[in-house]
Amino acid sequence: MAIKFRITKKSKSSHARVGVIETEHGVINTPAFVPVGTQATVKGITVEQLKNIGSESLLCNTYHLYLRPGDKIVKKMGGLHKFMNWDRPIWTDSGGFQVFSLGAALEHGVGKIASIFPGHKDLGETERVIKEKFARVTEDGVEFKSHLDGSQHFFTPEKSMGIQNNLGADIIFAFDECTSPMHDIKYTQESMDRTHRWAKRSLASHKNSRQALFGIVQGGAYKDLRETSAKFIGNMDFSGFGIGGSLGKPKRDMYNVLEWSIPHLPEEKPRHLLGIGSPEDILKCVKMGVDTFDCVMPTRLGRNGSALVARGRLDVRLSKHLKDKNPIDKKCGCYTCQNYSRAYLCHLFRAHEMLGPILMTMHNLYFMENLLKKIRESI
């Protein structure tokens, strides 16, 4: 069994839908937020805590686990589920985003959306140009230097499939190239065409029938390219589809990309938006037909003292919270809000105690799970 996906409800006023992804390790109720456990752990959180929060699945990083501890070691330990003691569904990305983050992202000083993730925006143009790139893309694959020790490695679609096979996740992604918002249409098309060839190679080398392989739509923020890629990838024998790569410069570009891509993807298969997951984005993208999301944003914010709340974000490090007996949110049912005050959380961050980031991460992940639950109920 790879996965089964069934749609249980559809919105009458938008393209939103409620569904269930069935995997060998349990179900994922969609729309769903998938916490990111880059190195086989959601930083600071135990699997028991994740289950109490309500997380039904999580995503691990192929590139990082290949480098450390090594996919072959993970396989010897029984695969990711046994290695990290998580008996629910696991996703792994292909390593394609690291091609971007080690290459074009360093060169251009940007993230997937230039104005949302400014990256090295404060660098001068000269400094950007000379900043060393750690990855080089060729037709066969990607040559890159390890960010750990500088050692040379080479990823191909076949190698990415082999690594993800060893890791043993339930849902895996085809190897792709993620372009920069600063790439022109010529390079973006060359990259998209290469990603399509890599998609064919990924499918051909995918031999594990117990893993569901998702293809990835590319094409930057260019309408013709996104439509071409969605049609091409959508007609291939993938179990589901990811929408990735450069999503534009302003946020509006991202919504355009979804409008161009989703109509050309099969209705009966799940759609995943890679690396995007702010509450406001999820609300809009669900209405456009996206089923699942992964993003480091909630956990990264939590580690840095920012709590997600209904009206935006709350920075517990501010001095005004030092004498505040209230929880982050009186209406929140998470462990943190049920047991601790803003004053205590403020103290933990100011004292650099590790419990602070842990409690804040727990709150933010609970906030996301509760948000998605409310979205499912409202459709």
C-alpha cells in the first residue's frame, strides 16, 4: 500500500475540500499542516508531545539526513519510523530545495518569495555576487559541498530516490530544481524542463510500492511555464503533487501561481504546497484547493519568542509581559497556555532557558493544528 486519498467534503463557495490520506502508518486529515522535523526531530519536542498536540504527520529532510547520520544507518535502524520512535505518517523532501538554498539562494540573497523571505537582503550587490555557492546544477544532477565539512557530493534523481527509499517515509518527492525569484524566464524554463526530465527519472527509479511518490510543479512566477509544468507533471503517474520552486516576489505572485497550476492537476489526487505555512497563507490557499502544507515558520517563531495568536503574533520577550499573569491566549487549550503565564515565558527567554523555546513551540504547533481543524470543520 502506498496511499489512498478520498475527498469527503467540498466547499460550495470556493475550491476548498476536506479529505483523508490513508497511509501504512495512519491517516492524515486534510487540509493539514505538516510540522517540519528536519533532522528526524521537531526541535525540542518529543513524539509524545507532538501526538498530544494533535500532529498526524511530519516532514524530514533528505539532504540533512543523508549527511548526518546517513540514510544507510537510518535503514539499519529500521527506517525513520523506528529510528525516531514515530509511528505515524512521515514525509521526506527530495533534497531539491537544498540545491536552491545552497546555490541560487546564496547567489541572489533571497528565499522562495523575495519579499517574504528576504534572506541576505542587507548584503551589498558586490558581496552577494562573490558569496560562495555550495551547489552546481548539471543535466545529470547536482554537485554540492556539505555545509558540515565541505566534502563533495553528487545528487541525481536516482540517488534521491535511493536515499528516500532507505529513510522509509510514507510520502516522498521527486528530485527537482527550485528556482530563485530573481531568475529570468529563460533560465526558469531551462530549469523547469530539466525538472520534468528528472521527474521521469525519479518515477523510473522508484521501486518501493509502499512509498507514495509526489511530483513537483515548477515554472517560477511565469503563467505559461506554470501551466505547462502542471499539465506535464499532472499527466504523470504520481500519487500526488507538490507545488514548489520560486513563488514570486510579492505574495500576490504566490496566489497567481496556484491559480495557474491547480486547475491542471488531477482532482482525485492530493496537492501539497512546499515550504509555505503562515496562517494567512493557509486560509487563502485552502480556498484555492491546496490540501497539505509544510513550513518551519511556527517552530522557528516559537524558538525566537513569538507566539501565534488570532490577531497575528505576540512577542513574549517584551518587558511589558514580565508582570503579566495571563497566558498567551486565554482561549487556547495547549499545554503552555493551560499551565504558564506570559510573565514566566518572558522570564525564560530573558534567562536563556531552553524551556522557553520548547513551550512556545508547543503553543505554535497547537495553534496550527487547531487552525486546520477549524478550517476542516468550516468547509
